[in-house]
Amino acid sequence: MATTGGTTMLDFKAYTAITTVGDLLLRVASVFPEKDAIVFPDRRLSFRELEARAIQRARGLRALGVGPGDHVGMLLPSCIEAVESFFAIALLGAVSVPINARYRSSELSFVVENADLTALITQGKVAETVDFVARLTEAFPALAEAPADQPLELAEAPRLKRILLTGDESAPGFTSEAALRRAAAEVPQEEIHAIRNRVRVRDTALMLYTSGTTSQPKGCMIAHESLIRTGQAMAKRYDMTDEDVFWSPLPMYHIGAMFPLCAAYSVGATYLSMQYFDAGVALEMIEAERATVTYPSFGTFIGDMIYHADFDDRDLSSIRIMNSNMAMQPPSFAKALQEKIPNAIQVGTFGMTETSGTVTTSFPTDSYEERTRRLGKPFDGLEVKILHPETGPCGPDEIGEICVRGFSVFTEYYKDPEKTAEAKRDGWFHTGDLGAFDANGSLMFHGRLKDMLKVGGENVAAQEIEAMVAGHAAVKLCQVVGKPDPRLQEVPVAFVELVPGNEIAPEEIIAYCKGKISSFKVPREVHFVTEWPMSSSKIQKFKLKDMLA
């Protein structure tokens, strides 16, 4: 608190204004109505326009039967309609269920049924190989014989009453955008605000299916408070203001897009996104829009940008903070970014869907060494402890399971009390990730608890081998999995993506590791890949294992 000319001024950074997702949009639109809210390479909306479109979409959804507590799916690429729909659903007190745009028919039928969707918002043909109408019709063949613009009666999904098509398309079984607009005229705007005012911060705003590295996704229930406060915490940590322009390549069915959107809007910053990640378009957009905070986060995105032909020619000097997770990346990435944007503050983060995004991240004032060798400290209001499965609490630099407690932790896995009870014990969320705090309280990630190999009785962390292989100058990315072995139980196998223009034999990678790590940790095989099996952002190791089989 400060005093100026006899007037007491509040330091608003010292306070958290908890709100709902719908009210977050209405507040920022009232303060910055003409400012860019959302920008795509070919489209943009001001906060005033986004508010108006979200309310209009909410009126249409309400007219078609969507109300508080209903689950509404969003099978959409990253697009302005996805942002509109997210806020429209929140205004109604309903729950957004973003669905991975990579999902095929069997995965879609699982989510629609498991999530108890009452409505689903989608597009038609997005690209030559992406047609959501075709995918959904394959998942639910009865759609092909159902009338357009009418309520659905599907035996496989009895709760699903509407599949809404954005844009100008129409299809059997789907409700068109034109029909939604006609329906919206039946619901006055005042009704939307009456519903909005009844939404509580502890109500569920978002259900995200964890796609990660295992084959069976779980519906993760996240409250308004969890999502908003995590965004606010990041904005505070990074000293974000309405002058910032936030760029993220993560798709809008990923927590790494949803909570940064809330972070940006909590301070009136502009949010930049793109329909799908293209390194050349990303570099052009960062330069043209003068992005100040960038969130590539994962090596797959950073590597594609660094090794793109336009990287050296683009002006990236506007970037003041980049979440690059240098501690998790090959040394070549750090060198390239430091040379290209020497004044940008590189930070690291640790987080996941179940914690509404980031748990720990660097302070901009931390030393370069700490920001690039560790993953930062917990947000205010969150507690993190390291717990050894057998011996209990860990001291500095002792590796154990990362456990989190606080406002950001998810409520439950939908319809799965057993997995919820397994993950949330004694008030703590057990992440299944391995980590350690240093003497200064900064976290480092050491791999998944289940991503441990058992080689001849020795426990081996896959990440340790990955870091070693990634140190080779020709290696862009590396992932290590275990291969069954009749004598040693399993042995490490490395999958490697090479830096463009490099050629190397598998034997050279193996030779590079020998003498640097214990012999039982040296990869027995090296396989080269040009495309990784991905979820929205993570490499799916179970599919790499399938490739070995």
C-alpha cells in the first residue's frame, strides 16, 4: 500500500481478484474495448467484438437447451470460434470439454460418451486430411440418416442432443450456424447475464482429457478459480501488463493454451494463436505482432523454429520473456536462442493438466544459470513437496515424486473415483513425476515415475539417457524407451530426430554415450525418426514401444 498526495493507493498486484471465466471476459472488455483480444494470422477480434460474439453464441446455445452444468464438447482446431465458444459456454455456467483435434472415430466416440456431452461444437473440412463431419459420422453412423438442424437421438450417445457446425456448412444430423443464429433471437441477452451471475468460482469450467503418454485418457475437472488464479499467478510472476502481446503455439484443447489465455485477459494483454503450428508462420507472426511473451515450452516447437530457414532473418527482438524450458532442451537450443534474442529472459516451467497448468516457474530476476538449469519456484498459494515412495520426504537434491497442494489442483477425474483417489492422497496431488528441489528451492524435473527402466536390476531414468544423447551436435531430439530383454529384463532403446542436414550412423550415437554414462545405461539400439507420434504437445512413448514390437 502506498500514499500519494494524501490519497491511499492500493497495490493491486498484492491481491487476487478471483472471478469466473465469463466475468473475466466482461471485465477486460469493459476496460479495453477496442484493444486486440485475439489475433490469428488471418483474423483478429477486439475485446468488444469477442464479448459480443461470445454472448451471441451463448444465446444460441441456451435456446438449443444448454444450461448450467451441461458438458459441451469443442472439436475444433485453434480458431476464433474456439475462443468464442469457450467464453460462451462459461457464461452459461456449462462446462467446456475441448477435444484433441487429432482424435479419430473410436477416440471421439469414447470422449462423447464418457464426458456425457449434451452438445458438441465443431467445424467441417478444416484441411485436405481433416474433416470433422466425416470423423463424427464415422463414429456415429446414424448421423448420416438424421435430419439437419434437429435434436439428435443417438443410441451410442443418448445424452448428445446437438452437434453444431460453425461457418457456412451444413450436413445431415448437424445443426448449422444459421440455425444457431435464428435460435439465439429467442433468448434475450438479460437471460444470459442472469445465468452468468449465478456461476460460482468453485464450479467446473473446463474438462480436459489427459492425452499424455498413456493410452486411456481421463477427464480432468478444473474449476473456474483454478484456471483463473493460475493465469493470474503467471501474469504476476512475469510482470505482465496490458502492453504485452502473448504468443503460444499450443492448441486450444491443451491446458498450455487455456490458462495463458486467462493470464493475458487478467491484465488486458493481446493473445496470439494459430490454427496449427507452422514454424515459418510462427516466426512471421512473432515479428509482425511484436510479441513480448512467448510460450513455445516444448522441444518439438522450439526445434522446428530454430532450424527453420527463416529463423536467422526474422526480428525477434520484441520478446522479453520466453518459456523455453532450457533445462530440458539440447544445448544447441540454448545457444541458438541466446545468440538470436540475447535480451530475452529465458524461463523454465513445470506443470500439467491436473494443476491447471504451471506449478513452478522462474522469476525474471533469477540468474541466467538458475533460469536455464532449473524450472523455477512454486506460485504463491501453491505448496510442492518431494516424496520418496519408500523413505518419505526428500531433502535438497534428493529425487522423489513431485506432490502439489493448493488452489490449482483439479477437482476429480470424471466418473473415475478410483483414479482420483489414487492421484489425490492426504490432501496432496501425486503427480507421478520425479523431481528435486535444490538448496534455493528451485525445482528440477527428472522424468516420469513410470518412465523408469529396469536394466538388469538397476533403475534407470529414461530422461538421463535422453539428455546424454541430446548432447550430440547432430541430435535435435531424443526419446528413450525400454525394450524387453530375456537376460536383463529390459534395455534402453533411443529414438532420435537429427538436426536437418546431418547424417550419422546409429553406431556413432552409441559410441558417443560409451564412457560418459554407465554401460547398462548406454542405448542398445538407435532408431531415427522424422515425425514423432504426438498428443497435442507430448511425444507418446507407448507408440514408440509399439513401433519396436
